Amino acid sequence: MKAESARFSFRHPRTGEWAHNLAHSLQEESWGTYLQPSWDYLRNHQDLLLQVAEVGFGRGFNIAELLRRARLDMPQKSWQISAFEPQPEGLEPWGEKPDFLADWLPWWGQASGFHESIEDRWKLQIHTATGQQAEIWPRRSLHLILLDLFSPGRHPEQWKEPLFENLSAAALPGAQLTSYSCARLVRDRLQRRGWETQILRAQGQRDTLHAVFHPERSTGHVRINP
């Protein structure tokens, strides 16, 4: 698993930090860290169109796993996805598409622009931008946010405001958020914006942050997009 993860992951050129946990396969990490904690919420939600945002899209493994599982587990749902990847050039070279990615994923080799699959009921807009750019976040409509950035301790610039203001302004009441980072800084900033946070622990896996949005609990300013 480590060899596969290292082959398709990438390291930050300044800190040497890997974008994925090399102890697990990419699919295992996407499912266990980012998708499983919110899966029942998505599957049981009354809305047939579910909206998702990912900050730190990379090569799109988390979204690929979401769409693969959703096609099998909730085929009646449609998906509208916004993604933020400020440095797509850092992902090059892409190389050959891994075997576990289905042939119908058209963004392989291009982490920017608009992609859609009518038959598989999804649309994906990949922004070459950071999560701090408020004008390109969707209006208050998100059901799920995947927060997949490098660590806040070594990459504080990726976590600076107005990131938390933006994601909170875009989230629906009850929306879910997942992240591999359980840092106090992340939890505190989420809690001030009305997110109820918990750290999920499972044997053999790294901890996962799971949060649920309750805007009425916010103690800070949450901008409402017009």
C-alpha cells in the first residue's frame, strides 16, 4: 500500500510533507478519513441534489472515491462539486491513471476547469484558487466540505482566514465537514463559526475530524452570501 500511495501522492517542495498517509491505500484514506463519517448523512438526506466542496483537491482521489461509491450506494442522487486547487502545476507529472480509478473520470491529467458526466449525474468545477477567495464559493448550499490541506503547523498560510468564514457562509445548516487535521487551531476556528466538532478514533487509523454546522451557535461573524 505504501508503494502505491507514494507513487500517486506528492510531496510539498518546501516542507517535504506528503499529501497522503502512506500507511494506507489512497482509497482507504479517502473513505475512512473524508467520506465514511458523513456517509449516512448523505445517503439519508432528503435532497436528491447534493453539493460538495473540497479545499485541497490535488488529483481528486477523494472526489473520485465519493462518486464511485455513490454510484453504487445512492444512484438516485446527483452531485454538484466545487473544488479548490491553487497549484495544479505542482501535481505534474500525472503519469498513467491508476487501475482503481474508473475510465469515466475525465479530469485525470488536468486539475482545473469544468467536468461533468450526465449519465453518472455529477458536475465538477475545479478552481485554480485558494479557499480564501470568497467570490468563488457557492452560496449557502453545501452539504459536505472536505478540508484536505497540508498541516496547519507547517503550512499556516493555507489555513488563514477568511477560509473558515467562507466555508461556514457556504454551508447549509446541518452540513458536515471532515478533515485529517484535528489541530486545536482548526477546531477552535470551526467552533467559533458554529461547527460542532468531534475527533473520531479507530484502531489502525489516524484520527479524523468530523464537524456538523449549527449556524445559530456561531460566536463570530458568518457572512451570508447574497
